[in-house]
Amino acid sequence: MTASIDKVVLITGASSGIGEATARELKATGARLFIGARRGDRLQALAEELGETVAWRRLDVTDGADFDAFVEAAEARFGRIDVLVNNAGVMPLSPLAALKRDEWKRMVDVNIHGVLNGIAAVLPRFVAQKSGHIVNVASVAAHMVMPTAAVYCGTKHAVRAITEGLRQEHDEIRSTLISPGVVATELGHDITDPAVATALTGWRKKALTPDAIARAVRYALEQPEGVDINEVIVRPTAADM
């Protein structure tokens, strides 16, 4: 039987993939959810399906003011905030020599600044209430570097470092890094390099489904006070990397 999680949980990137699966998983535990993403139509449909303890708001994680407004709306709806799941991310892989500067900037803005904007929006509240939990979804790319993924890996290494810094600076706040291997999601749909897009299709022949990562998030949240799951790496059993 699934343990109860009596918490208010904010989830970014919740319109599909890992974010949507996490919303479904945590809803089953009794958590109250406030979900965000750029695609409001998908958020609305998911919230209506899951019921009255799930609310939503469009969110651009790269906009600090918009993230602040997202958190304020969640607090107004549920009265408090206990957990932030920073899940939004992009992965337009390409060789460095392709010089896709706009795609590099997009990855840095979403994958790094988006996480920092989320931390900035909730941290004062967590410090004031002397409790809180920030879950950052990184990748096995936080532990490795591979051709075509140099910038993406750089952003995920940064998320790992930021999460560890948060842990060291705040004894009263829990911090968790979730590092998935290959997962069958929309991540990478914006790859513009044909050879890399073809390679991604091959990698995904050995892929997890998003619910596997959602269960890892739930595991971290289920722990009793005083127990902090700092990192979970989840790979397909047959993974090459």
C-alpha cells in the first residue's frame, strides 16, 4: 500500500513525461499538488482528471518573476508549501562544432536558471518555516560527459553541484537529486541535428518509463523527518550508460 504524503508539492514541467508521472504518483499518496509548465491546456486537462486537490498555473521557469508568482499562487491555494520538484528541462543535443549558440543558451536558461529560480522562490519560505524539501531532477549526465552532450552534461553537472551546495548550507531543508538514465519522454524532441536525433531513437530502445522516476521522487518524499535522500540514480537494467 502506498504511504500517505500529507504535503503540498509543487512540480514543474508537469505537462508530460516525468513531471506528469510524478503528479499521478503523488496524487495517489494524498499529496496536494500545484503543477506548472508552459502548456496550460495539458496542465488543465491533467488537473481536471486528478481532482480538486490538484491545481495548476502556466509557468516559464526561465522567468524569475513568473516563478515567484507561481509559488505565490500555490501558497494562496493551499496555505503553505512543503516540496518543490524542479523537473523542467530541455535537451537539444548537438556537437559543439555545430555552434548552436541559441540551443546552448536555452539549455543553460531552463536547466540551470530554471532550477535557481525555483530555489529562490521557495527558499525564504522554507527557511522561515524551518522545513522544506527541494527535489532537483538532473540526469546520469550529471555524472558523465559524452559527445554531442557537452553543454547538456554541463548543465546537469551544475544542478548536481547546486543541490549539494543547498544541502550543505541548510540543515533544516532536505535536498534530493534524482538522476534518471534514458527515459521514454518528449525530452530531446527539439534536437535539430539529424544524426543525433537518430542516435537518440536508438538509445531509447533501452528506456525506462516515466513512472519509474516518479516512484523515486515518492521514495525521497516518504522518508521521516531527519532522513534526507541526497541522490537517487535510476537506470534501465540493460543500460549502456
